[in-house]
Amino acid sequence: MTTPSDGHPSPDRDLTDQAGAVTGATRTLASFGIVSDRTRDQTGAINAAVERAKAQGIGTILGEAQAVYAHKGPLRLDGIAFDGRGCTLRATSPDQGTVFLSGKGTALRNVRLTGTSTKRGTQLTHCGLVVTASGFSISDVRIDADGAAKGFAGSGAMFFGAHDGSVARLRVEDTRADGIHVTHGSEDLSFMNCSVFASGDDGFAVVSYFGDGRTCRNIATKDLVVADAHARGLSIVGGQAIHHLRPRISRSSAAAIYVCSEDSFDTFGVRDWWIRDFTASQCVTGIGLARDFAQPIILLSGRDRPARLGISSSVQDVSDGEIAGQVIGMGDRAACALDSNSAQLNRIRYALKLNHIRGPHAAGYATLLGGRDCSGFIDIQECDGVPFILSARMTGTHSYERLTATDTRMANPRLTDNIHGDGARHFTWLHIDLVGLTDAPGEALGGDIDLKRTSWGQFHFNGQNLPSPARPR
């Protein structure tokens, strides 16, 4: 994993050279007596060929272009490269069709993995690809369904304790679980130009469970595409140094971006993360979810528990992050554009443009601002409901150099303000320079700004200090 001058991990290392290199001698599957056959189980023959090749010092096994090799059991690539040259590895069992990459220096390229299933599975053997290797490379691999049925019962690609690997042009489709799932303390992984379509759960997920005993670290993606995920598009649920550059997320059933520490799955907190130059379009469609489902397009939330990240005074929070990009439109069932309503959301920098935030569930608010010591700017165009609500759990020092709201439509008759204090009680300084709001700053207790339910703090709007509500006794 290369590290540029700003100290952040980067997916920009030369993936082509690493993924395209051929080390040592090569042998074809045909030289081991393995030929194209889409029905006959060749699990044993392929695994035996791998072991023989390693014993002979063979570095790479080659498939045959356009060939289909059926396998009823798991295939295991350990410390060897497999270049499919356009072939397909066809899993005929929904419970045992995984390709495992393990060992050091393992490579997989130019191959299609197909599977089929009737229900979701939760074991590693339900996944299309499971990577536990170190120093590995994956390039030009497609994982999808065999025919019209749904594809693999688990995740398309599972990175389970994987280390020091590069992944380029991995395409995952039609899984019953997450498209790409990174977990179990995986470290130093880069993903470039990867894509996920129609995953049964999250599109691309980094998850660090406390039970694993370690967090995922130094995970970077560049130009990731996620479309039609049946849950969240992009999720970070525990981890350190998780960085996404230019992700494009569209039509996710739930939130487009989800950065959280979860009680239900007992995950670590999230530290030193950023998502830059993202685009989320027409997300939170609610497709396949409960009829009353509603979730923000962007959801950030921590929790007030020990973070267990090696910092004794920390909490299990979402901290030291940056999220910058734009939201374009929304699905019919979205609740709002941004919800950061936890007091354990610390030092987040926003640079957001939210466009055309409409829908029956957006009547309450477009942006709920909470957390501690956050900053940045948020521009909203065409939204239903209150553009900005100050959460009751807002604490610390906040500085927003620009909040804009144009063409707002208040669907809730009880909330008619562009900025509304929703019982915020404990923040010490709020600095907001308003752009595009019509009423003068002096009308802070009515019109565009309503802080009646906000108990105390110092307020600065458009270069003027405003009277603060009385501090609670």
C-alpha cells in the first residue's frame, strides 16, 4: 500500500504490473488432463493440479479461453497464480462452490466465477471468492450468477484477514449477501475500478467485529461503482484508515453511505476515514425492504462505549473523518439526506451538495446536524422539510462556513424554519455563515432560524453574534 505525502493510503500503485506479472514457469490445465466441461465435477482434478504445479516449481496455471470448468467443491489456490485467460469456473453446488485464495503471492486474473443459489448462506463456503492471502493480486475477475437464477448464496468476494493485496477491475453481480465484504482484520488492501451490481445486502462493506479481536486498517478504493444494492451502497462499520475516492453509488435500497459503530453486531468504532468526491443518486429506494422503512441517504453514527482501539480514553465512536460529494435526487422512501445524530460523532468535516431532496418521508428534515466539533459546508437545493435541524445531542464547537438552502418546501406545518434547534442543549459554540436564506439574522427566533428549543450556546450568524438562549440551571 503506497502512502502519498498527505499520509493517507492510496490505491494508486501500479496494479497492472503487479496483477499481470507471471512468476516462474507456466502450465495449462489441459497439460494436467483437465478440459472444458460444464457439467462434470473437476474439483479434485483442479486441486490436484495446483498441488502438482507447486511441487514442480510452476508459478502460474493457465486456463483455456472460453472454457468452462465445473466444480462441485471448493477450489484452493495457495501461493500460486491462476490466469484463466477468459475461462469460467462454474460452481455447481450452492454450499461448496468457493474459490479460496490463501498463502503468499497468490494471484487470480482473467476469469469468471459463477454460482447459483435458492437462499442466503452465512458460511465462507457460500461465497464466490474468499481471500485470506497476503501479498496477493486480483485483476479482471467477474463474479456473477450462473444463468437467470440468483448467484452465490453469500458474498461475492470476501476478504477475511487478507493482507497487502491489490484488486483491480473486480466485478460482482447478483449475490445474496454483500457484494464485496472486507473483515476479520484485513489490512493494506487497495481496490481500483471495482464494481458491484444488484448485491443482496451492502454493495461494498468494511466491517470490524469486536469478536475478531482486531480492526480492518488501510483499506482504499478508487473509482468504485455500486448500483442497485439491496441494502446500503457503501458501509464502514468499524475500522481505521478507510478511504474511498470517487465512489459512485446509485439506487441502493437503504442508505447510500453508512459509517457507524453498531451495538447489534458489536463492532469497533471508525477512525481516520474519508469519502471524497462521491456521487449518490436516487438512493434509498426501499426496494425489497419493509413498507414503512425510512433511512437517511447518508447515515453517520457512533455509540457511547469504549472504542477498544488502543486508546484508553476514547469512545466507540465515529471520529476524525471527512465526507465530501453530492447527492442527486432520492428514492420515494428516503427519510432525509444526512443524519449525524449521535453525540459520539466527533470531528467530522462535511463538504456536501444535496440536490432535489424530495419524497413523502423527507417532510421532517433534510439535514440533522449532531455530534461534536464538526465543520464544513452543506449546500441544499430543492428539499422537502426543514433543511437544517440542530440535534439535541449536538455538543462541542461547531463551525459551518456555509449552509445554503434554496427552493425549500415545508411539508410539515409545525416546522417552518430553515434552521431549527431541536432541543440542542450542550454545545458551546456554533458558527454558521448563512447563504441563500432570506430573513435577517436578527430574526433568529422566528422566520428562517428557530432556536426556541435550544437551551444554551453562543451563536454567530453572518458575521453577527446573536443573543443566546438562557443556559439551563
